[in-house]
Amino acid sequence: MITLLDSQQLYFPDVEQAHESGILAVGGDLSAERLILAYQSGIFPWFEDGEPITWWAPNPRMVLFFEELRISKSMRNILNRKQFEITFNTDFRAVITQCQKVKRTGQHGTWITDDMLNAYCELHHTGFAKSVEVWQNNKLVGGLYGIDLEHIFCGESMFSIVPNASKLAFIFLCKQLQKQQYKLLDCQVYNDHLASLGAREINREDFMQFLNLSF
């Protein structure tokens, strides 16, 4: 059952009510309060420009447990060469803007609309949205951003201008989160690229158990 949200009421239905496609609800707004409630409830927005706001709670859920992170020999060599500088949460707007520009296979537009970009920048100001930046010769060449729930990090999008830059950001983030004893990195839905880095699908119920332990 897909719920139609009222923008005047701040709530979400239980994730178990999601349609088999993973869609839980449509409508509402992109206020910081609603976005924070969504992520804390195991829900995230995903829609293209011109479409209604669509909220997802897929089953299964793609996640990465940090001890299962795969770093290829070639990536280890890149890391050892230290040709890139990696920073954390220093230029969020630049990262999400670059992610907005990335052309995605099968997408006619971008899911990072201008409203979405501004909403996540507001979340950044509140401390919930954070970024990783990869620099080469003082130029931003890769990065990622997501929502930090303190024990789970919900990855949203990443980009590369040069080969492997987004992988460097991903590996850096995973290592930092592992040191801080985060439970997992939420990758939301399956894709081959994330699977090659060690992410895998788990049942939504299991994901919610990890999530609920955080609050």
C-alpha cells in the first residue's frame, strides 16, 4: 500500500506497509524535520525532476558491513601512491552539486533536483548531512555525501571526475566509520559497483533492527 502524505502532518507509515517495489509513500515535503524522521525510520526519498516526492523503504536493503569491505590490489596501489588528498565534510555543497551533474544510466533527468540539493545543504547545516572530498592538485575530483545517524551512515550519492576518485572517498569513509564503531553503511538499493566493494543485501527487518539499536 502506497500512502499519500499530507505536507501539513509530519509522519510516515511503518516500512512494512511499503509496496513490493519498495515505494512506501508519495507527497509531503523536503523539510529538514521530515528528512531526518525519514532516515531515522529507515526511509529515503528518491525521484526524478518533475515527479512527485517519492519515499522508499526497499526489501531487501543494500548495506556494507565494514569488515566485508573489498579493496582491490589496484586500489591499494593507488592508496599507497598518495596522489590524492582526502578530506571530510569540508565542501558539502560542491560535492552534492557535482553529484547532481552526473549522468546516470537509465535516468532521463537527475534525482538530485534543485529543491533536493537545497534541502540536503540545510541538513548539512544541522549536522546530519556530511561529505567526503577527494582532491588532486587542489581540484575537487571526486566525493560522496550522505546522512550521518551516528551509528549508521546512509550513503546517498557519489561522483568521480577522474578514475577511482569516488572509490577512494568510499574506502576512506568506511575506514573512518569502522574506527568509530558504526554498525554499517546503508547503500539503499543494489548495484554492481557497490557489490564489487563488498556491499550486500539483507532483509529489511534485519536492517531495521540495526537502525533501531541506534536510537
